[in-house]
Amino acid sequence: MRSLSPRTAAAAALAGALCAAGSLVAGAGSALGAAPARAAVACEVGYTVDDWGTGFTAAVTITNRGPAVDGWTLTYSYTGNQRLTNGWNGRWTQSGGSVTVANESWNAAIATGASVQAGAQFSYSGANAAPTGFAVNGTACNGGGEPTTEPPTTPPPGGPAPKLKVSGNRFVDAGGNTVRLRGVNRSGGEFACVQGNGIWDGPMDASSVAAMKTWNVNSVRVPLNSDCWLGLDNVDPAYRGTAYQNAVGNYVAVLEENGITPILELHWSRGSWTGYDSHCQTAAAECQKPMPDAQYAPEFWKQLAAAYKGDTAVVFDLFNEPYPNNLQTMDYAQSWKCWRDGGPACTGLTYEAAGMQDLLDAVRSTGAQNVVMAAGSSYSNDLGQWLAQKPSDPTGNLAAAWHSYNFNYCKDASCWDQQIAPVAAQVPLVAGEIGENTCGHSYVDTLMAWLDAHGASYLGWTWNTWDCSSGPSLISSYDGTPTAYGAGLRDHLRSAP
């Protein structure tokens, strides 16, 4: 969210051709169970489901290991009464138990080594047996047998948090198992210190983390403040510098001990912006700024990365919600150059900005190999140029961050399919904030199903006892009692494998 504290207004806040032997191989992006030994077959299809008893979301993934191809049709069959409700990333139809998925115009071509994924929702009653008879363009896949699977997903939290790295478009642990981050945000560290009210907002102890675990949370995003971390003079001495850093370290340790991945994120930073869409009149880190500042943000990341470079269970999220495209000082193309490069590329910005490349370089300059998330533009809701403008990472451990609320412009499956799905097909996608201002959960229910189908990670905003007027709040008590909105996320996380 843009500037969330209970003390501030914060409403905003396959592509296939004929299957020659070995030419097409598919793997599930979010798979279950142990991976079988793979036979030398013409093609394979990965198939996974998120099942809630009366319906399910199905995801199919096909990867091209042969020459580049253009145009695909996938067919398979159910043996029960599964019935198609809707689909995405392909034209889905059903006749009896037979399902057909044909490419869209924008995902018809698959280069050698590239992948495509499509998803759909189905209703059913009784048993939900896995489908059979997978074929691409009429040629049987998987030897005519069952769908393939990738390595198992990491089990629910317990024991130390996994060491993470990027493999293709997914996170994996030290054993090569797929890890999807599904959890909550824990707001407070971005605002309490600079407002003189402490370091956190509410308890950050073992009991509060135990309550999160009852929701099946396996990751927590922790927003931070650069002024407080760096110990700048505008912050109360009790809440800045070493005191603040130690508090962050203590909370990271509690999360990791409980098997929960900490995501440390720069939320509030410095920079004087009083133009269009300004959120505060001060240069201090007291609100969401359009871009991180060149004066302090890189130093924040050098220090934080140096502190955690020996612990790859910790994930770094470079900057909460960049919004150079909203300032009315530069066009869309220029705003993305600003996003990546900062400095002179940020036309009209009244302070020197650091781009995402600057912040990533600051992290890597310490030798840190940790996974790094780079959020998109327009309050992280726009990923339209993320692949074209993404910063260069010598480690390959870069993920895309995206925020999605019902009041954003990219808020339906049509936009997600066109703009977000291509990113998720190439790099790990983390919806670092999801939520809605309706006090209900119909939007996040639909969104989580879509993200599940694309093997993406997601975290609800926020594990704080606020109310709907202060921003989406998941809980009414730190014992884990959910709000009506939070019940949707809780129930979905509990049903996750």
C-alpha cells in the first residue's frame, strides 16, 4: 500500500507444433508429489490443481525443447463430471469429458526452451480424478499416460526457513524443491519509528508468529524505513540505528525459526516530492515516495544486504511501490527508464532518484546472493515493461513483484492474462501485496485462484488490527482472529498443499 498506518489516511494504499520425439516437454509450475523418472517420450504435459471440494483450478504447462514452433492445441479427457467454468491463457472448450485448449494469438509461438501455461476453473461433485489422454496437435504426450509433475512443493512451515534461489520461473530450496511464498504482510516497521511511536505496530514475538502459522503462512513481508535503519537525526534515538536494526534482526530470527521466509522491503524512503500525487510535504521518510532516493536508498541496501548476505533464507524487496508514471512529468516509456535507471531519466522529479538497477547493484556489491524482488511501476500494479526494462542481475536471483487491489487499474483476468502472465512465465512472480477495500474477500478469492494457476506467490495486506477505513486488515486480534476479509485469505492458505 502507498502509505499505510492506522494514523494516516491510506485508502490506496503450446505453443506447439507436431510433436517430434523429444521436441516438447512440459512441467508443472506448482507441482505436488515426488517427481517420477522421465522416460524419453514425444511430449509431456504438467497438470496441477487447487481443489476446494466442489470445484478446482487446473494449471497445465508445456515447455518446448525442440525447434521454435507456432500454434498449438492441447486435448485431454476427464472421467468424472468435471465441468469447465472459465479459462485463461488459451481458448478453452469442453465436449462431454473432453477438454480442448487452443493458443491465443499472443502466446502461439514458443521459442526453443520457452514455456507456456494455461489455466481454468472447473466445478464437480464426487471424485476428481486426474485427466488422461494428453495430446498436443493430435500427437499423444506422456506416452499416452498420466501427466508429469515437477519436484514437490515445500511442506507447510516447520523447522528452519528454506534457503532460496531462482530456477527458471520458480523459487527452489537447497534440495531443488519448488517453494511458493504464500503469507502476509506485517506493517509497522515503516511508520512507527519515524512517527515516534516505537519500532513496531503491535506484537512481533513468538506468540504472534505462532498465530500466523495457524493460517499456514510460510512467508512474511516486513516493510522498513530507511531513515530509521540508517539512524538519521529526524528519528527518535530510541527507535533508530542499532536499536532498529536489532529489532529487525530479532524478528527475522523468530520467523526463520518457525520455517517462515522473511521478505525485507524498503517501504518509506527520502526525497522531496510535492507535485502531483504527493503523499507528504517533507523530504524525510514519512510517506510513500515516487522513487527511492539516490542519497540514502543505495546505502540502506548496502547495509541491509551486508547484514543478511550469509543467509539466503531472507528475501529482499527493493522498493515498495514506485510510481513515476503517475507524476504527469514524463511519458510512459520515459517513466520505465526512470524506474530502471533513476537519475536524469526521471524527468521532472525534484530529487535525485535511484533506479532499480542502482539498488540491485548496491545489494550485489556486498556479495549477497539473496533472492531480490523488483516491483513494477504505477504503485507496483503495472508490469507492462518489466521484462523489457528489468535490471541486470549477475546472480540470476531476480523475481518480479506485483501489487494487486480491487481499486487498481489492472484488476481483472483480462489484464492479468495480457500483462502479468508473460512475466510469470519467465521469472518468479510474487504478488507482494494483495487485498481489497470491500471488507470482503471476493476479489482476492478470484485473484488467488489465478495466481495459483500461474504458480505465483502472494501475500495479503496486512497482519495488523486496523479496520477497513485504515486499509485492508486481515485480523481483528493478534491471536489470528480474522476479519471478514482475512477469512478469505486464511481459508485459502489452509487449503493449500
